[in-house]
Amino acid sequence: MPRKAKELSAQAVANLKAPGLNAVGTVAGLYLQILPSGARSWILRTMVGTRRRDMGLGGYPDVTLAGAREKARRARELIAQGIDPIEQARAARSALQAAQARAVTFQEATYAYIDTHENGWRNAKHAAQWRATVEAYAFPVIGSLLVRDVSKEHVLAILQPIWKTKTETASRLRGRIEKVLSYAMQAGYRPEGLNPARWRDNLDLLLGARSKIAKPRHHAALAVGDVGAFMVRLRDAEGIAARALEFAILTAARSGEVRGATWAEFDLAGATWTIPARRMKAGREHRVPLARAAVKLLRALPGGLPRDLVFPAPRDGMLSDMALIAVMRRMDVPAVPHGFRSTFRDWTSERTNYPNEVCEMALAHTIGDKVEAAYRRGDLFEKRRQMMNEWAAFCAKAEQPAKVIPLRGKR
């Protein structure tokens, strides 16, 4: 036990000038430390277990003499109970810092999730839609809420007002909220456990199946028998958007895949178009066998550098989806570009004997059966090449309406 020094008054402490440790009395081991610079602070020098520790009690005069003595007494009481006050204070600071690091709002967690994942998303439009729906519907309710405090009640408050009127948007929004909350769990921003935005055995019981509320709307498509006549008219239409639409029909590709195509993706000698995974809906590279008519169309275009778009907008950049829709509107056709994929699928079913897997692979659809998907390693490329040439030939001529010949009765 250190010997207590003479008890100094507050005025006596204020008059201390000598650099070093100046004992102030009352509590054993309590000193006013004066640095050569003149800075002053309180130090409690004591034994903690078998170790001598110098414990800082704050600066002078912010901490008064009376305050320093009270802090020193509390520290000695803790030591008497077998507690190291220095380690206790360090642990408290560490816990505070950890709690502050985890104090992330739902909005902050959302932007962190987007920053982490948007480079892997298909295109900028998808990223913009992702951000816009969460900002419009979720942020007003839980944006400023700590992500660890988001509950099922909050998620329902977001979804219920739009579940029946904007079912598709609400369904996508639910999935996005679920992803943000899962990200927050893995990042340590909220406790791990059941995600309040999960669907199965959770929100499905409270919101109702999407299919029962909003029936799916199919893209308007031309009948198979009308494709040839339409293509005759389309080939006479001028403009790069018309050529892009014609190419999309000949390849049964999605509008975005065609509009984003660059010359580097094409091997015209091999009549092959290889679409990289980052531009495919399924996230996998897709090879498209080009029919002779499709190759002829490409060779007739101006061409460009490998990185250049094949179907650029008139003022540079990528054509918009509306550019292809506008072509069909000018032609007064009651369909949309994406509908030609349905028309193609109808043609394969009604007019050909190609197996289902060949037709589905031409459309770059994923295989629903996981076992079948695991064993099928090829892409049926040559079978698809033959099919696409037959499709192009079918599109090359207009079908004549069937004549109805009346049967004569017997005389």
C-alpha cells in the first residue's frame, strides 16, 4: 500500500509548477503529472494484481481535484474486487466502437449491398431499377432505421399497400429487401437468424400468392402464319432499328442482347454469335448459330471496330428498347419485339419436329430439372444451326391464306 502524501488544497494544486509527478494526497498513489510543455493530467499509480499500473484519470483543470480523488477512490474499489479498471475501460471503449460500427441504417446497408454487387448485374438499367424501387418504397418507411431493428412488421408496412395494385413491383421489392437484410446479417450489422422478408412460411401466409392476385401478362405476339408477311414489310423499312429488329427475329434473341451486341462477339466466317455471360439473363455465355440470312444482314451493315456496337443509335450509344417498339408501331403491328420469341416457340411446336430441349436452348432458357441440367454439358449447337436456317427460310416468304373449297353434293 503506497504511503499517502500530504493532502493539498485546490489552490495548492493550481500553484504546482514543477514538471513531473506531484502527489496530492487523500488517495494513495494520486498524482498531478506536469509535462515540460505545461500540460497537466491526473495519474493514479497503483498495483493491479502483480503489475504496477499508471492509470490516467483525465486532464487538469477539466477534471478538478475533487473529481480526480473520486475517480481514484472508485478505481481502488474495483482493484480491491479483483477488477482491472484499465482493462475494464478499454473493454468498454472497444464495445462502444463495435456497437457504433454496427449501427448502420437500412439505407446505408442498401447502398453498401449495391456497391458490392452492381458490377455483376446484367446492365445499368437493372441496377437503376433495383435502386429506384428500394428508394421509392422502402426508404420512406425504414431508410433511417438501424438495419438491425427492421422487423416483419416494417416489411409488411412497405409491401401491403402495393401488393394488390403493383404486385410485380412489390414482389421484386420484397426480394431486394430480403437480400439487403441477408447482407446485413453476414456483415454483422444485424443478428443472424430468420430473415423477416423471406417468402416461404413467412410472408406468403400474410400476403397471398402473387399468381392468385395478379395474372401474368404475356407479351403481345404475331401468329406464326403472319410472320412471313411482316418480315417482307420489315425488310423494306429503313433505319438501324429496323435492322436490329429483323436480326432479333432471325436469332430469336432478346432485344437487349441484340442492342448491346458488339462486333467482337461475332465470327461471321463461322456464322456464330457468342454473347458473354454478363449480358445474358441467366448469367451464362450463350452461343447463337447464325442463319445464312442473319450473316447476310450483318455483312450489309457498315461494320466497325471490335468494341463498336453493331446496331448503334443514330446519335451514338445503344439503341433504346423503345426504338424497336417504335418500328412496330409505325408498321401498325399489334405486337412487341419480345413477342417474336413466343412466335418462334410456337413455330417450333406447330411446324417442326425439333425436340423441346433444342428449342428451349435456342431461346437460352435455363433447364428447370437440376438433374437434367447437371448431365447436359453440350449446347446442341449444330442441331440449333439447322433449326435457325429453317426458321429464317420460313420468315422469308409470306404465307397465302388457305382457300376454302366447297364440296359439291352428289347428283
